[in-house]
Amino acid sequence: MSVSTWKSVHHEMHVNCDVAVGSDGFYFWLLQVIGLLGILALCLWLAMRPRSPNYTIVNFSIPGANTSNESDHGSIQYELDIENPNQDSGIYYDDIFLMFYHGEDKVGSKTIPSFYQGKDKTRQVIDQVDVETRFWTVLCKAIMNATAELRVDLSTKIRYNTWGIKSKQHGINREGKIPIGKDGKISNKKKKVKLRHASKKWKQRTIMCETKNLCLWLVQLVYILGLLAFCLWLAVYPRSPVYTIIKFSVPLTNHNNGSSHGRIEYELDIKNPNRDSCISYDATFLTFYYGEDKVGNKTILRFYQGKNPKKSEFHRLSDQMDVETRLWTDLRKAIMNASAELRVDLSTKIVYYTWGIKSKQHGINREGKIHIGKDGMILKEVKLRHASKKWKL
């Protein structure tokens, strides 16, 4: 493998590595942002997630059940407290269905019409249920023997209204066991019964459903926040500096003297196109080639380039370099014949400072072709571009 081919392969490997590192850095940064936003979204969801309403039977009685008269019908009187424990969410209730059971027999039922409940409010529902005639006698005997126990089932659907946003419908299923004393009233110490989830299986299904909804909500939120983060990244992601040779000359090349050495004079503009990012440059290496031969090189010392909120920031360098003696004659003849073309390679490493945050190092590799006229000067400015198409990709 020739020296020039090895240089080319090594250069492409180095450049492709720089691009891969830059891409990995971007994806890692984006992943960090999305992860952080996801954690914040979870904390926000946990803080704002509305809790289910509480249902409690606070007064309950069956008048006439403990009397000696043998009436063939009766009623159940009850007071149901419906509490909204949320300070940030109102609740829309569909019709609420109450059913009372004695053993496996449905003693009676009641429907509470739909309504809206404000934040941190409690609604009291006082009503009665007529007991079906064929069950009344059996229920009365159980109450007289202090062995009566009713089961109450409650079912409805609700929507939460949080900050003016309505949630999807949530199914509610609750149940409670009401021990009844000889006086026809609740016999437990608290004198009230809080309705709980209808069964462990139903509770597990509800938890799984809520977990599924949470995951879906989080995925959607993280996607939106990630999209916003990506847009923000595109808005503030710093662009690479722009390198332009605005002046270039090879003095004394159009004279007939046969000098064995010469020099190149150039003026390089380094532009920072970012209005939100400053740039810290490592040493910048400039190398000029004539064909495959290195004519000369120059090192620009490291420096810091500020930002300008209104326009791009320029750093202008004027310098010269001596042409190696063995190449001077060939270069001079080519210029005299208006066929001279030099290639300039530039390489350095930079660090961006955006809003006080320091980035990792980024490799910069640029090149440009300089066409030289018979007067030893360039016809127009030369903007240095990526060293190869493969590097740019």
C-alpha cells in the first residue's frame, strides 16, 4: 500500500470515528433528556392522579322489622355519603345503581340519577328502598334473631374533570356487608359501613387496567416531551464553525528570477455562526498540498471565540508560510502556466459552551481546493468543506 493511500485510509477512519462519536453523543443526550422528562412526568402524574370517590352508608334502618305485626311488606331506609377526596378534580357520575341482597336473594334496588360533584365535596343521598314482598317475612325473622346481614352492591361510571380536562370513563364497583341488630339498625361499633372493591379479583383487574392506562399515558407524554426536547435540541444545537480563505497569494512567482524558495501568504476567516454558543478551539493545523506533495504547514494556537446574539462572530488570521525548496520550482512553473491548484487541509478539536454548559470535544476536518492565477492570487474566496462526502455522511 502506498504512503498516499495509507494516509487517505487513515484519514477516513479517523473522520468516520469522529462522526460516530458525535452521533452517539447526540442520542445519549436525547435519551437522558427523555428519561429525565419521563421521571418528571411520572412524579407529576402521581401528584395529580385523581383518587376514586368514597362511598359510605352512615345511617341504615329497617322500620317495623322488629314489631309483632305481620305486615307483608316493608322498606329499607338509608343515607349514603359520596365523597370526592380530590382537591384538583371534579367528578361526573353516571347513574348509580344500588342493590341490596339477603343471602343470594335481591331484596330491592335503587337508582341515583347522574350528577356532577365539585372538588373536595361530599354528597349525601337519603332515600329508601321497598323490599319485595316475598322476601320481607324471611328478612324480619332474621332481624328478630339478630342474624340478619345484608350485602349492598354499588356500580356506576365516572369521569374526572382536572383543570378543565375530562378523563375517559372509569367503571366503579363497590360492595359492603351490613350487619343488622334486633333494632333493625347497623349493629357494628362504627354504626356505618364503607363500601369497598367488589372482590380481590376485580380489584386486581382494576389495578392492572389503571397500570395499563398509566403506561399508555406515560408513553404518550414521554413521546410528546421527547418530541419537544428534540425540537429544543434542533433550536439550540450548535453549528460547526465556518472556515474561509478570503485572501491567498504566492508573491514573486510571475518574475523571471529563478529563486529556489518562496512563500505563501493567506488570510483565514473563522466564523462562529451560533448566537447561543461560544467555541473553544484547540490548536488548528493547516496543511497545503500540491498534488500529493506537502508544500508547507502552519499551526494556529488555541483560542476562544465568543458569541454574538445579533450576528455571527468572526476571527480573522493573516499569516504566511515558507514553501519547501524542492517543490518551489514546480509550483512556480505551474502558476506561470495558470495550471496551479493547491489543496488545503484543516483539522482541530473544539468544545461548545451553550448556556454555560460545556460540550464534549468535537473533531473538525475540512479541506478546500485553491485555484491560483498567473498573478499568484486566487480569483475568489475559498470556503473549506468537509474533508470527504463519506465524512459528511
